[in-house]
Amino acid sequence: MSSSTLVEPLPSMKIREHHRQQEPDESKQSLALVSINGGGGTASSAPLVSSYNDRIRPLLDAVDRLRHLKITQEGIQLPTIVVVGDQSSGKSSVLESLAGISLPRGQGICTRVPLIMRLQNHQNPQPELFLEFNGKVVPTDEDHIAHAIVVATDEIAGQGKGISNHPLTLVVKKRGVPDLTMVDLPGITRVPVHGQPEDIYEQVSGIIMEYITPEESIILNVLSASVDFSTCESIRMSQRVDKTGQRTLAVVTKADRSPEGLLEKVTSDDVNIGLGYICVRNRIGDESYEEARAEEAALFHTHPQLSKISKSMVGVPVLAHKLVQVQAKIIVKCLPEIVRKINEKLSSNVEELNKLPRNMTNVAEAMTAFMHVLGAAKESLRKIMLRGEFNEYPNDKEMHCTARLTEMLNQYSQDLQSLGGAEEPKVAFLVKEMSVLEESKSIGLPNFLPRAAFMTLFQGKVNALSLAPVEFLDKMWSYIEKVVVAVLMQKAENYPQLLSSTRKAAQNLVATNKHKSVAWVTDMVEMEKVSDYTCHPDYSASWNKLMSHQKEFKEILGDPNRAPRLNMEGFGVVEVGHLRSLGVVVQEAFDIKMRLTAYWKIVLRRMVDFMALHLLFTIQNLINRDMEAEIINEIVGAQGNGLEKMLEESPGVAEKKERLKNSIRLLNESKEVVSNIMDQISALSMGK
Ligand code: GDP
Ligand code: MG
């Protein structure tokens, strides 16, 4: 393709000329930020570096301020041009060419910390350079910059050859430089050289990945013309995070050393570089910046092979131009997302801060806060334990108390049923009843059923299950304790000073109530044993029903030809052969067993019903009446100094508050920075 009309690479001298002409009439510049694509026409008609500066500078300033505010600490990534490359590929030299200054370079690892380089064009012919690191600003100048960087690096990463991911910022304000902010990263080496840590490769690639992974990063991949690009470690790394290469730009250095085949290499694009290749020749030896640019221009114009490469793909000025465009695009693209993230972060921080307790200055305030905690806990407990509303704990099934308590009660009822009938199948039908009747006989009329026999049998049944109610209460109270403590701890979480006494009060409360419950249930079981009574009509009804089998029972016993089996509702088929020829006592035993069976149903039901009522009654009292008194007594009572303790803010909360406040301040500042710049962008695009 014919490239000469597209881009006229501008030697440095020309940059300056244009720059001077350009200054007075800024209004003529178009808003090139978003609309430019390709290295095209604008470059030939406008000065390379300054044409976008006045547009780009505010954008870049905004991003630099955000970077300075350390907004990345809030997890918000900033658009950044990241320079990567294998060791000695020429990264520092490229940056140097862009900035027109000397950076440390040479053998071994020189860039040992991320170097954030902020280039700013300024009008003053006198350049201004300074380093920012560890909270310091160290002014320097072009003659001393290389040394100053070495000193600063030593301070950050220690002397020797170790590396660090703590960045060093170099600000270069100089006439004619492109407004660019880039990060130079340590070069990748496979084999540690003498003095380097063993895991140098892992360390360096860790830092590089940290910088190139965010979608907001543009990867400036520096490749030496002398190597096969596909074998470059830096290409492998950038391909891992940017497969299609859409945010990767390649700079090919040392074009002067390996001109052969370079054209093919950069046009065939074997390694997927989406943003294109730019070939450069950096400063060599003691050349001045101007000499280097002139040499470069001459090289690409006259070299038989290099001159065939499109002019839109060669030279530091083209690189500068391209980078400025790419940078502007990515910043504009990222801003809305940055705004969104700032707002999101801000509102979640504000919300979190508001939830933290205020600082209290007197006991009255502490009392109010304390009563608030208590009130909130009571209300939550009422909801989950009494009303069955669990919107506060939608996913925590343990806290859906009404359902859990009902399940426990159902289980209790089942346990009673099975315990109460446990001894039935073991002895043959009516044998036990007959032996008890035998022992209860007394001198008197024969046709009275001895009540003592009934009571003996009945008490035996009650005894068999007398442990179950206590076990149930055990289980129930430990569940209640868990819930009550959990709710209280949650409501009082902002007052760590109160947690242990509140927990203690809740445990005491549960212990007292459990004690009372156990006493009550023991009495209830005893009461059952002492007397037999029910007014429930079910008793007579089911006794009558059972007794209706007695006729058939007698017939089977009296007729040796009939099978000795009786089918009775509630009993199933019972063997009765052993009862033949035993006389009247069998009929008495039959009657007593049927009474017992009818009554037992009533007793079991009564035990479950009463337990349920007891449960609800005690929980209600615990929440509405006893809890408050117990906790107040523990915290404010004779031995408690809880309110005084509440006045001292806990160190954890104070620290958290401080952190949130700082973060909110930072985010608000960032928000302002970004909204200013967004306003400017929209004003510019509307004004044109
Ligand atoms: P870094 O390790 O990637 O930062 O590489 P440097 O910028 O330190 O460069 C490594 C060596 O390559 C230095 O000796 C440079 O002078 C040399 N170098 C870099 N770019 C070029 C170039 O375009 N042409 C020539 N001939 N040498 C270069
Ligand atoms: Mg370097």
C-alpha cells in the first residue's frame, strides 16, 4: 500500500517548529480524541505531538490524579500503557526516546521496580524532572536522572538485584514531549544472573501479570528486531491476557542492527498484534536525542530494506503519535466504567459507615444505644420464634424457629408413641395383665375390677417414657439458647465491649428457664402417675369400641374348633390360644387392657399438648419479660459497668471507621476529578 501520503514522520526539529506555531490558536484544533483512527492524515497536517496535547492533557491529568489518589487500592483499575519486553529488548531505550532523557540501562536487570513515567509537554524551555516514591518528591534534572533512578530504586527494592512491585514515578515536564503516562516494568529473564533471587522469573512475571491483566491496560510489547517474535516471553505473556491482541501494540527496536527480513516480520504478524507494529531505532551510545531522531529518520528513508516498510509503521514520532491516540481512546472508553465503580464503591462504603455505631460521649447516649440493641434483638426474636417471620434470615434455616420447633415437637410426639408401646410385643397377650390381677386380689366381691391393678400397669407404662420429656427439653433449650445468643450477638456486634456479658446473660437466662421447665415436666409426669382422669369423651368411645370384640373373644376361647386368633382394631391379629380354659381372670384382664389402651391415647396426647403450650408460654415470657431484665442486670446492674465500657470506642470499630472515612474521602475526590473531565469531554464534543 502507498503509505507516503498517510504519514509523514516528523523529525524532532519539525516538532518544535509546529509546536511554536500551534500555540496561539487552540480553538482551531478539532476534538481528535475519540474520532481519530489509524495513524492517518492528521499527522501530516498537524504537529505530531502537540496536536492532541491540549485535548489529551486534561484527560491524562485526571487519570494521573486518580492514580495519585491511589484509587487502585479501592479495586478500581485505571487505563494504563504498560511497557513489557524481554530483558534488553530495549524498553528503557524506547521510553527514553519518547521522553528525550537518559534512563539507566545496560547489562543485567536495571529496571527493578515498576517505573511510572509521566511525560508532560510544557511551554517553558527549561525541562522539569522529578521522582515520586515512598511519599517523597525528589527533583532532579536530565544529567542526574539516571543516577537518581538508581538511588530511588535501591531505596524501594533494596540494594543488589532484588525487585519490588512498589512503583516509582518519574515526572518529565518538557517541551515537545507527548503527553503520555506509561509504566516500565522489569524485563523477563528465565535464568537468574549472579546475585538475583532464585525465583526472579516468578517475581517478574507476577508483577507483569498484575499490570497487564486488567482490561484497562494497553500492552506495549517491546521486541528486538533481532529475535523471532514468537519465542519472546513477553509475547507469550501478553497473549495469555489478550488473545486477540486488541490491546497490544508492538514496538520493534534495533531496526538498525537487524534490518533483514524486518518488513516480512511486521507485515506477516505471526503473533497477533492487534494495534500494529512500529519499528524504531533508539539512541545509541553518546548520541544526543536530536541526533538519534535524525539518524532514525535517515535510516528509514534511505536503508534499502527498511525504507520499504510503510512510513506509518516506523519512527519514534509515529510511535508517540500512536500512543497518544491509543491512550486517549482507552481513557475515554474507561471513564464511564470508572464512574460507575466509584459510585458503587462509594455507596457501599457510606452504607457500611452508617451501620457502625456513633461515638458516644455520655451514659445517656450509651443507654439509648444499648436499649436500641436490646429492642432490636427482642423484635427479631419475636419474629422468628413466635410469629414465624424469617425475612431477616432468609437463607439460614436454623433461624426459622417456628418450623424447627414444630419439627422437634413432632419428633417428641413420635418418640412418646414408640416408647409407650415398646413393651407390647414382648409378652403374650394379657399375660402381664393376668399376673398383676393375680397379685392385686383382695377379700371382697369378685365382680369389681381392682383399681390397684390398673394403676400398677399404667404407672409401668408412664415410667417407660418418663425420660423422654426431659430429653426433649434438653434439646429444645439448647436450640433456643443458640438462637437467642446468635440474635443478640448479631444485634450487638458493633459493641464488642458488650458481647461477653450479653452472652453470659443469655446463657443464664436459658439455664434458669430450663431448670424451671424440667421441674414442671417432672411434676407433670408424676401427676399422671398419681391419678387417672380424663373428661375426654374419646376415652369411653374407644373403650366401648374395643370392648365390642369381647364377645368374639369369648367365643373363640370357648370353641376348641376355632382358630385361636382374634383380629382387633389397633392390635392387629393376636394369638389367644394360651388363654383357653383359664376362667374369669382372662375376661378381667381383657377389660383392663382395653381401658388402659383407651386411656393411654389420651395421656400421650395430653403430654404433647401440654408440652406445646408450655413451650410457647416460656418462649414468650423469655422474650417479652425475662430477657430484658436479665441482660440489663448483667450489664448495668450492681457488678456491671457495661455502659461505661460502651463509651470507650472499641479499637476495631475506630479503625474500621477511619479506614472507611479515608476511602470515602478518596472516592469523593476521585469522583470530582472524573466528573470534571467528563463535563469537559461532553462540552468539547458539543462545541464542535
Ligand atoms: P531493557 O532491558 O529492555 O530496558 O533494554 P535497554 O533499553 O536497557 O536496552 C538494552 C540494550 O540495547 C542497550 O545497550 C541499548 O543501547 C540497546 N538498544 C536499545 N535499542 C536499540 C536500538 O534501537 N538500536 C541499537 N543499536 N541498540 C539499541
Ligand atoms: Mg530497562
